[in-house]
Amino acid sequence: MKTIKDELQDIILGDERIGSNSQLKKAQNFLRGYAETSISTEKQQHFKNEETTALITFATSESLFYSHLIAESDFISEGAEQRVYRFDDAHVLKTNQSMFYESWYDYFNSLLIHNFFFPSTAYTFLGFKIIGNELNAVVKQEFILSNENTNLELVKEFLDYNGFKQKRNNDYFSPEIGLIFEDLHDENVLSYNGVLYFIDTVFYLTPAFYNK
């Protein structure tokens, strides 16, 4: 019987391109291959610059650029990592420069992990866009209406039940999977009638994740 770690390894390390995640997985497959063959990883920022250049070339050849206008009149909010725009009555659009991640590969892994754990708030990858001379990923996500303050103790209990142990403040770690889960403050986890919705997540794989 497959464990959660087995399933995540299949998603992260597999080559399948399934359903609505096909464009997302297509980009992640390319970035995984690039990371495996790159010889510049000793200087991480240098690697990310090279990775971004290669990703732009790949996205151009595969028609992975988002061509629609993102109007500032639809702007809702922004954080350190991304900007949020109104998309339609049920969804928001988010642009992200992957600044919380050492590589674009790490960012796309985080999207895939989020979609595995939280399908009700899954990201749909729409493509890339150059904004202010910077490469951005453009994703769509269901708009979640919160009607109460998020109880972070309930978040802790929920994550503990699912094997994530609190490291400090709003950061967690799953020793069984080898997965870090960070930045779970009350703006990234919303609550509606007692149900928690994880809308902005930051996952990092550790070397232990790759062990069978």
C-alpha cells in the first residue's frame, strides 16, 4: 500500500502530465531536468539566474506565456511573495516571482504539493508573464470567503494530526515525509464556518524526502 510519501514522490519525480495540472507538470518536468544537469548549483543565485533564462526559452518554445492582460483595476492585495487580482466571481489570479524559493524548480514542487494536500484550493497554472522585467508565474485559485478569525491552535492540531510537528511559530515539519511547511499565519489559512482553507502555502523538500 502506498504511503503519502510514495504518492508525493510519484508526483514530484514522475513524468506524467495529468488533467488540469498538465501545464504545471510540464514546467516542473523541464525544471527538474535542468536542475539535474546544471553544473552551477554551487552558487545558488547564479543557478537561479541561469535557470530563469533557460525557463524563458522553454516557455517561449512551448507557448507557456500568459497572453491576457492583468489589469491593475483588478488588483486586490499583495504580500512579500505575490500580487493578487480579481479573475472572475469565483477565482483570483496570483502572480509570483518565486522569491521565497532558491529555484523555480522548488516553487513548482511547492505548487504540486499544495494541490495534492489541498485540492479545494488547488492552483491552476496559467503560464508565465514578464512583469517589470521580472519573470512571474501566473496561477488561478478559487476565491475563499472567510467569515471568522482563524484559530492558529486549530491549525496546529490539524497539522499535528497529519504528522506535521511545529518547529517554531507558524512553521512545521513532517519527519516521515521529509517536508517543511512554513508561513501558516492567519492570512494564509482562512476559516469559514469552522473549516480551514489553506490558500497560500510554502513547502520545501528536504534530502530525506528522496529516501525510499
